[in-house]
Amino acid sequence: MVIKKGNTPPKLAPVMEEPAKKKPKFEGGDGSSNQDLEILQENLLNECLCGISEANLRKSFRGMGADGEDSGEYWTTAVAKWSRDRVLQFVSCIQLVCEIAIKQNSRGLLCSRIGDVCDVLVRNEEGLVDQLIELSSHNDPFICFAAGRALSALFLLGKTNIDQLWLDRLTDNILYSTPNSMAFSLDAIKRVIEWKDEEEHPLEVRRPDDRPVANCRLISITDPDCTDSSPVKCLCIKALELKWPAIVTRFENLIASHDSKSEESTIVTFLDLWEAIISVKANLSVSDTKPFYSHLNQFLLILNSRVGPVIWKHTLSLFNEVLCYGSTLALQDILAEEPCGLAHLIVRSIKDWRLLESLPYRGGSGRFGGGSGDGNKPLLQKMVLLVLKAVAVTVKETRCESSSDSSLGSEAEDADADMAVIERSIKEVLRQLDNCVKTLLPFHPETPLAQWVVHLFSDQDDALVEGMVCCLDVATGLCYRPGASLDLRHSLSPSVTFVQFLRTVSHDPDVLLDLLISNETCFLLYLLRLLKFVRHNRSDFIMQCGFDVDSTMKVFKDLRSAIDRLVAKDLFPYNINPVLRLLQQCEQV
């Protein structure tokens, strides 16, 4: 929504009432009523406020005196003093009206009455934003949560009409307030950063002449930037950046000393916000996110057996987002310094400092998280995926440097020596990883990593495919060069991984086709590199397939036929010809 510059923001007309008649109470004591907010909500659910009377609309945003009497003010000055139900209804209405306005803006048609109310909200003439922020210290966690959601929706609606003082108050909350107030600010900012300016689902799209309800007075929105949330995201990022080192230090100390669930929940919210900032899904620029990479190593170093599994899990999720191998790093010719530095530290932490032995798999401390129970498999999956990513990034970085030096004679020999050193380190890291997994899960001692990695991630398509890409890239980067370790080649065999993957999906080519069409995994990248590997290592592939070679070749053939049919009907969502050519070549193996 675009604020109508130069115009006085619309206010709701006063309501004439009989002076001798006592006004009804809307909170406190027996017989309290929130009918005005219920009417407001009912109309908002129809995405139109044109049918609501001026009296009810004005009453919904009107304050109450200490005795429960209507204060006569347009905006309340004491939201926190209302009853719990009214506060929750009120802030929920704020969130709802803002999100409806955002949705209608994306359609290009906005209910004029909703637009008027939102103009007043965004201008904050009566300090409503300040009151929402004050609710961060409310002793009811549901009110804190709802107020934070309302605040983030208002920020998304306001875009650049955000007062820096509001952002300062939020960041000061993170630095100096109680865990509950910290969580309020973190969650409000996180929700803004995670917001996606997506088009509506086809089943929800309205025709241009559709109205929310009959007789709704619509106004046309012509500003092409009205649905772009990037400006408010950047404002939030810049506000955090100024205080980020101090914020990181506070949470480092909190992790080391926390002793309550509320503190743990606040730490988790902070880690989730950090992940959201770095995530490629946030669609933020590299320059905006770069300052938030500088303190990552500190959080890896504080992971130990005294840190609980919940914090471990969210910290590993953050690191996995930094090392977004399948979606980003695997496709880059030159890797950035920050993910490479984190990958190096992960490799060293496992190889030299036995990080895996601190993993609280069963909620206890000691070697591999000693304790009772079935164990935390999702935590183990995140740890394994992170190790595979760190190894893949380290190998890719070394190979990129070797390629740039390959024409320089003596430098090429140095590059080979570097690869040999990297190979020894990677071999030790993968040995420890293999030992950890087999200590915690009932895999046969002789099962190679290339095989158990498929079993471990069989319930997570995205992690499975990314893990297979990592194993494939490490194998092709290290194991198929002169003098490479045969043990490492056996442990990471891409052929074994693919054969086990086909067994897991019952050799169904439709599963592979679905993965190719979907954008939820990096299966296209995996299949392209796997087929190139098969083309260059035919004898190794046939030998590893063993009794499965015929069924594997049939999958290649059936997949190519299925793709051909879709291409003939112009139904494939992208150019799949490179895969088709490789499939045809591999069928001849």
C-alpha cells in the first residue's frame, strides 16, 4: 500500500451519543464484551471493511479508562491494561488488516476502507507501534507472540515508513532485556526477513473484476514496487548489523550459562534469525549478509557435551545453511572465503578435537552422547550432512586452486602435494564419521559410507540428494587421480551410492522423474554429474552394479523415454536435453 503523500491521514468520524446514557463497558468484570472486535474480525475475514459502521470501527481502536469506561480517545493509550482476551483480539486484528492489505496490494485492488485504516496504522500518529513494542515485556507469552506478529505485519506494510527509533528499541531489547523481550524482538525481525513476496496460488487468484464482497469500494494500485518487501528487510538488516558483534557476544555468554527453558527458547530464536539472514531464500544481497558471517566460527567452538541437543540442532542448521552446497557452492567456480573458513574449522574440529564425540545423540554427555533412549536421529542427520558439506567444500576449494595453478610447472607439483595432504585429512574425518554413525546406528561394520548414507537420509529427499552430491564430488575430486587411496575410493564409491539409491526407490523411474521436475532438491545437478561419472568410469560402474546392472540400465532407458514424452508435449519445465544426451550414452554402457 502506498501512503497518500500530502494528504491528511483519514480518521474515523466521531459518533454522537446520548450524554445521559452510560457507555457500555468492553472489558473487565462480569458482562465484559469484545463485540466491536468480533464485528471487525468478521468483516476482515471477507477482506472488506466497507460494511462496518463508523461507530464500530472507531470503537475497535478506542481506549478504555482505568475503570473500564470508554476513554473517548481515537487510539488507546493503555493496551497493556486491557483484558487478556481483548488484547489478543486487538493485536490479531492489527496483523490481519495489514496482511490483507499486503495481499490486496499484490492483486492491484485494495478495499478503500482497509486502505484508510492501514494509512493511519502506518503513520503511527497515536503511538500504536510503541505500544506493540511495549507488549514485549508483558508477562503473558501469548500476548507477546501475537504482538510481535502484528508488529512485523505492520513493518511489512509500511516498508520504508519505519522509524529508526522503533528498530533501535527492538535491537536494544535483544541486548539488554529479559529473554522474553529478546525473543519478541528476534521473532518480529525474523518474520520480516523470512517474508516471501510470492504470487498467489492459481486457485486463489481473483479476476480483476472480483470484489471481496458486494459493494466493496475498491481502489486501483499502480505502484509496481508496492509488493516488494526488500526495503524493510534492508532496514532491519542494517539495524542489526550495527549491534551484531555485541548481540553475538551476549548469546555466546547465554549459551554458556543458560539454565531455563525460556533462555533456551530465546537462543533458538536467535539462531533461527541468523539462519534466515544468511539463507539464500531471503533473497538478500551479498553485501547485506556478508557482515553476518564474521562470527560463525565462535559458535562452532562453543559446541560441546554440556550444550543441549536443541541448541546443537539449531546451530547445525545454521552451519548447514552457510554451506549450502547443492544449491550454491557446488555451482560456483570460486568459493567465498567465509564458507571455506567454516568448512576448514569443521574438518579440523572433527579430526583434531573430536567434535563428533560431544554430539548429544541420546541427550547425555560423554562419548557420542552417552545415555539411554532411541537417540536423536534428526540431530545425527544434520551433523552427518554438515560433515559431508565441509569435506566437499574443502576438496572443491583445493581443486579450484589446483586448476588455476596447473599450467605453472612447479606450482602444479605443489598442487598435487596439497591434494595429498587434503586426502589424508579427509580420510581421517570420514573414518571418524563412519565410526560415529556405526556406534550409534545398527549398520554392519563393513557397510561403506557410500551405502549407509542413503539409508540414513532415506526419509529426507533434500538432505539425501545433497549428501549424494557431496559424496560424488569428493570421490571424483580425490579418489580417481593417480596414487589416490583405494580405501577412500571404496568408501565413497558413487556407483555404490547410486545403486543403493535405486534399490531404495524400488528402481522406479517415476521417482527420478519427479525429483527432476521438482525444485525442492538438487537432483538435476546430481544426475548430471552422476551420468558424466558413469560415462568416464564405465568398467567401475558395471562392476559395482553387480547383479543390479540390468535393472539399473532399464531405469536409465525408462527415464529417458518418460522425459522424451514430456518434451514432445512441451511439458518439461526447463531444457533437459543435456540429461537426455547423457542418458542415451550411458544406456550403451
